[in-house]
Amino acid sequence: MRTYYTYLLATILYLGTQDLPAQVSISASQLVLENTVMRQVVSFKDATIKPLSIFDKKTGKELLVTENATPWFEFVVNQQLITANDPIWKYKANSIRLLNNGGQEIELLFESIRKLKGLRLKIYRQIFPNSALVRERLVLSAAGKDIQLNKQNGRLHFRFPVYTLKQNFSNAHVEEIRIATFAKEGMEEFNTANTWDDRLLDGVKTFNLANCHMFHPDRKWYPSLAQQNSLMKGPFVFIHSPVGSFFTAYEHASQDKNWKAEKSINPPALTTISIDEQQGVSGNTQSSSDSIFWFLGVGVQSTNNSTVVAHQVLRGAYLEGEHFGEQHPYETVWTASGFAADTVLLKQEMHQYLWSYITEHPASRKSHFYYNTWGMQRDNTNTIGLREIYTEQRILTEIKNAAELKVDLFVLDDGWEETMGDWQANTKRLPNGLKPLIDEMKIQGIIPGIWLSPMGIDSLANRFKLNQQWVIKDENGKPIKGQWDFPVFDFVSDFKALFVADCKKLIDQGIRFFKWDAINTFNSSLINLYHGNTQYSPDEIRDRYAYLLPFYVTAAMRELREYNPEVVVEIDLTEKERCMVGLMPLQEGKFFWMNNGASGYNDYSTYRTKSMRTVINKYAGIIPTELFTQAVYPHNPYPFFAQRYHVNTTLVGGHGFWGNLLLMTREQRIRAGKMVVKSKKVLPYISHLPTEVTDLVGAAPEVYVQINRPIAAGQVIAFSGTAGAFPVKVALAGDSCLAVLNHAYQLSKDSLLLPFQFNRPEDSREAFILPNKGCGISIVSSTGWLDDIQLSTESKQLMIIPGNTGTITIKVASNLSIQPNQIIQPMKPTVENKRFQFYAVHLIDQQPVTIYWNINVTE
């Protein structure tokens, strides 16, 4: 039996104090940030800028060293090393901005009064209610003149923030989490030397559930770092000690390696499965070593008296002699740092950070089920062509079919456009433009979404011919080829503004969701744009381009959000050369993480959906589930009959469908839609909460729990690689629960028992837990499964729609009364609980049963 009590107490405490405000106090000599869990002090005294205190209110412990601490920041300007400890800083002004995610942003302005007069420094810090986490960044500018950044001893040198922790962390161990490692072994401790590995036989490199043709997180553990200096890529670094954990992360984006494209192999036994033949970049000669894409690092160095944690730049962060001024300030990435007393609170803090603290774009966190047309276009029965099938009538039909799946969003994938880079409706296939499609979506209550490849451009398009200054070329001056053999534009240029204008025109037509695809590692060395000129080498220019690209893409996302606050952008990360894997894009949007997986298009087996689930399984506790989208096939063809397995996979996370919906019967589409509707009943209560995962993909069982325990609302979805009985027990507040849909169950005061049984390998079960909203009524057990429950507190009635025959037990608060009849029978009161009455309801003929109650009037 699997039990999930771990998070109960911590979750109640966490949610119960969520809205307590933070306090900000600023004087001429210090900044104080304070909330219910911590107090932080930054001193401006004696013309220096020093973090004096990070105080843990819960334990009463101070985290920081106050004497001889390493400077909070340091950089080289005009060949001079400038640090926070230098007595040159004059505090000038501040401002406070209320964030729409519940936090506050404090901007502090300082000017240099010695060494470099005119140098201005702004520090931004964000604090949140009941959180030990602070986000911060630094911005350099100059009043009236340009000042340049320089290297130190031939290397980039810019460190911020740097924290010197007290010695109680010096015996700690350090954990690093990377999130951009491609094709990592699925079982981290698997030893390939034990026996011959048949997963990679016959050159079948793509069809491998072990690495799933995707990016994986990679956890690395380092022992006690006494007397050592370790540099980690992160973006997450945790220092664990007996007294708690200090954590930090930076918000940028880059993959771990420039993986070169490989031509995938389609085995004869899998002739019905198609895969993309070209997903890489050609004409690119830059090295593919890991270090090429290591732009930022977190250094950890311990001594006998302290532990120094420092964010520092490594590549591309600036060019030697790069000027900055009032109109062109220099900005660091945002970082986040904080502490937690235990691993439970640490996981909650990191989840809340990526769910809300990192963003001011609430629309990007809304939960939407969607349909994407690309799987339909790749359907192996399609003899017309990937884009030729894209006619107005065919898409109108698919919109209506998708509405039966109860989706909220419909994404028009590649094929709607005139040609690559010419982002207007194809005049031949869509002669009436996007309007009929958008109108039909609105009729169906569906949000219109659309696909674009931001950098791609058709060499025959006028835009290509007129803007050669933006076309990325190799060392011989020949355009490199991005995905699908199209040339690409340089986004770190004025081209960004042109692309944003294209998107705004689509927003004006009604588009509210964008899928941006094929943002690959193009390694531009173009000169006289925004990443270098002729005085720098091609390698220096490429590094600067690669470092700046996430800034420019995320800024474009932000511009569209500011243009229309309901617009959301997702970044496609489904192929090996995608370079936006990181935390920065999560400031504004979300990620589309996988399409091919370990399988390919037209694979309706459970093998494909297992690979899709790997994303949710591996990133659980690292990135919130709601920030991933991915599309599964909801089909149910012979010999798999795996529709339930497929749909449950997307309910766990991803929330997407695709494929030719005409291959499904209407009954199958409606059946899948009913599952989606049940998940939607509980999503408002749980979408902001972590998903708890037990075991690897394919295990028996493999369970995904997402529950708001105090409210008793959520879902439990389980898969099993083998037949058998695997009951699951989940902690929750039983008196707050109304009922459980889709499975028999037994409810107690503090837990829910689900007697899951799997009658064959590759089987799936689900349960949707509904809250009673304080009405005082709970269905505490059911011997059969319930299809739906409709509660009306206004009319004081409860309609039970059974899925099959059985007996249910209803618990009713003592101030309520139910009129018994032949179906509803009172039960003998229990000695241990006199606050409730119990009734047995016999569901004999699967017909709906309506129960009415009255409120007892006491004298």
C-alpha cells in the first residue's frame, strides 16, 4: 500500500499564512525586508553596500557572516575592479512597486562618488509574503557618459549575488540540479556494463524509452566542500546541512550541449510510425562541447569558518570593452535565493517560486486543455501532404471534433501560413483567412492559438531578399539552414521588433496563444547587430549572441503580454538543439516539452504515452506540472485499446491532444471529453500545487497525486506495468470531502483509501476527489464507482449519478436531516462519532439518485 502523508501538516501551514504581507523599511543607511519567516538587512553605511543579515525567524538563527564577508558584487569597469565593499557608493533614491503576484519590488539607486564618478548602480530585490525567497538583479548605467566593462586576467569577471554563509553550513553537502541535459539515462544508477544493452541495437537511436529523445533533469551531489571551490552549472544549487538548506537559482536558458542533428532511422517493423527526418541545423561549424553552452555558474567554496555562494558569469555575458550608458544599461539575470528548514518546505518554496514568484503573467499559469493540428497533419492516412491537408473545411471539422474532447484551446500548427516567415494566412488553402476558423473556435468556447517559427524564413520570400543583414551565415557567407532546411534570422537585432509586430497583427485578429517553435542554437556571428562588431572574433560574437538570445526571446514574450494580458506564449523544447531550456522563459510563459518522445507520430500504443509521462515524472519537484504542455493521442485503435491510458497521461500533466480526430468515433471523443471534464472539476483547487510522484515510469504502480488536502479536492492517477492489486492511501481532511468519482473508495477522518486494481499490464486507474464546500455532507464510501456528483447548497440537494451498482454510505452533520425512503436507509449511530448521522444508499439500477436535506432548527 502506498501512503502519502508527507506534505499534510506543512501544506496546511503554508496555505494558511499565504496572504500575510511583507514589510519594507528603507532609511539612509539600510534596507530591511521582513515577513513572517525571515528578516533581511542590506547596509549602505560607510559608503559600502553589504548584506548584513538573513535571519531565520523560525529557528532564531542568523545565516550570514557579518565580518570579512566576500563582496556582494564585483565587476571590472574601465580596467578597475569595483566591489560592493569599496567605500565609493552613495545611496540616492528608492522606489517600491507592488507586484501582481503578491510580492513587492524594491529598487535602490546608488552612484559612485570615487573611482568612477557617474557610474550608477540599481539593485532590484523582490520579497513575497511568508516566503524565505528573494529575487534580485543588478543594473549598471552611467550618467552623461559611456563606461566600459572589461575582463580580469583575460576572463569575464562579474559576480552577483555573493553570499557568505556562517560556518554551520561548512559541513554541508551540495546538490546541483541541471534541467537541460539531453537524452539522459532514465534510470540514473543503471549499469550498462552488467549485460549487453539491447535498447540501442540496429541504430535505433530514437526509439528508446530510456532517454526519450528529450531534455532531462540531472541531479549531481557533492560531498562536504571544506577547503574546496566547486563551480556548478545549475540553474539550481542547494546547500544541505543538519540545520536546514540554503538554495539559489539563476534565470537564463541554454542546453548542456550543442547536439548535432542525427538522421533518425525508421525500423521496418514500425512502418506505420513516422518521425521528423530533419530537426537540426546545418552549416554550423562551432564546437559541440558542453563548455560552449555554459554561460553562468554558481560557485560554492567552504572554509572552516564560512561557505561562499557566488553567481558568476563565464561566457557571453559581455564583450571586452563593451560600453553601457544611460540609454543602454547593462543588466544581470534575475537570481533567486532563500532557505528552508527541511526538504518538505524546500520543495514547496521552489514550486511556489516557479509557479508565481518568477512571473507577473497570471494568464500563463491558467490551466487549459488543448488540441494541436500537427498530429493530424502527420497522420499516416494523410496522402495529401503535411500542409496541403490544411484547408478551411478540414480545420473547421477538426475544431468541432476537438470541442467534443472538451478542450479550451485550439492550436493551428505549421501550414496555416503563406510560407515560412510570412505570417499571414495562406491565400490558397485558407482563402478567407483565419477569421472563419477563429469564429468557429469562439462559437465552441475555445481559445484560438497558432504556431510560428520565430527565426525561420523562406529564401523565396520578399522579407528574406530585403533583409540580408539579419540572415545568419556560416564562415563562407552562405546562409545556414535551420529546421526543415529554411534559412534563419538573427533575433538579437531589430528583427525582433518586426516579429513582435507580426504577432500583434495576429492578436488583433483574435489569437490569444502562441507556440514558438525551432528556436535552435544558430550561433550567429553577424556583425553590427546587438552582439558585436568587427573588432571582435566570430567566437566572441557567437558567445554574446547565445547569451543574449534568451533575453530577447523573453522580452518579445513580455511585449505581447503587455499588448494583451491574456496572450500566452509557449516555447517548443522538443528537439535536441533547442537552446531556450532554462528558467528565464518561465517569467512570461511555459514550455512545450515533447512531441516525438521515445516513439514517433502515429504510435497509438502505451509506449508513446509512457515516454510523454517521463517529462512529468522526471521534473516533479523541480518544475510545476502546469508549466509543461505536450500532446498525446486520445485514440483507441486495435490492438492497443489504450484510450484510458492515453487520456490519463495528459490529465497527469501536459493537458494536450492531437492526431486525426476523424479516426475516432464520436462516442470515443465524448468519452475522452468526459474524463477531461472531471479533471476540470478539481483543477481550480490543485493547479497551483505540486504533483507528488511515486516510482519510475512503467512501475507497478506508478502514482501521481495532486491534492489540496485541507479542502479535500484533487486527483489521483495511477498506471501499472503489471496486473495486480495496488491500493493507494492518500492523506486529506476527510470531513471536507464530498465524494470521489471514477473509483470505489473508503474515506476516513484523515485519509482516502483507493483499492486500485489493474487487470492487465499497461493499465491505468483514476480518481477525482470533490470537496463538499462546508455543506456538512460527505459520501464516505462507495462499493462501486460514481460517474458524477452534482451538489447544490442553495436548493439543498445532492444528485448522485452512479457508474454501476453498489452501496454508498453518506455522512451528514448532526444539524442536518435527510428524509429516508426505500433506497436511503439510516444506519445505527457510532459511539465514537456523535457529530454525524450515517445513511446507506443502495444503487440498484444505475439510475441517478437525488438526496434532499433540511437544516434542523434548535430551540
